[in-house]
Amino acid sequence: MKSIFKKMVPLMLAFVMCIVSVAIPAHAAGTINISGGANGITITPGAAPDMTDVSNAYDTVGDTVISKGKTVAQTITAVCTIICFVALFISITKLSTSGSHPMQRRMAIMGILWSGVAITLFGGGWVVVSFFWNFLSP
């Protein structure tokens, strides 16, 4: 039983690291003018954005970041919940095949308990992210 969890924990960590390390490109406004001549290379920036007008800053950036964060959080919690369901079914199978071996039976029951706790936590996290996200955001 411990070998299954030893294999699944690094798998879940690797999945979370892959999701977290997704690069989000930044887009700059304006153009950069590069000109060269006998005097050398001249680089002049284009029109800079107006940094004093922040009236729509949250509307444009905040909505994008919050919606992407919600999608990532929903995906992570859903995948972790599915993985925990698989671990639960494996533990139930081990319990049914343990027969009269008390040690294998105890390990299978502990696996069922841990899988149930993990399903409860990840499932609750998914519910919080999916249904209550708008209440948590400003």
C-alpha cells in the first residue's frame, strides 16, 4: 500500500509543478523604432502607455488573472480528486484480496482511510474554488 502512495505523491507533485510552471506571455504596448546609420544604432521607444489612468486596470488585468487562476485551481483539484478515487479503488481491491492476512488487511484499511480523507479535502477544495470563487475575489 505504501508503494502506491510513494508512486502517486511524486506524480501529483510533478503534475502540480507542470501546471504552475506554465508561462503566461506579457504583451507590451507600443512599438520600438530601431534605426542605424553612420553615427551608430539609435533605439527609440514608441508611445508609452498612460500609467496614471488606473480606472480600468482591475477590470482588464484582474479579470484575466482571476479567471485563469480559477481554471488552474479547478483543474488541479479535479485531477487530484480523480487520482484519490483511483487510489481508493486500488485500496478496496487490496482489501478484498487480503484474505486472512491481518497485516495486508490493516494496510488496505489504512489506504482506504487515507484515500477517503484526501478525496474529502480535494473535493472540498474543488467545491470552494468552483462555487465560492466569486465570493472570495474582491
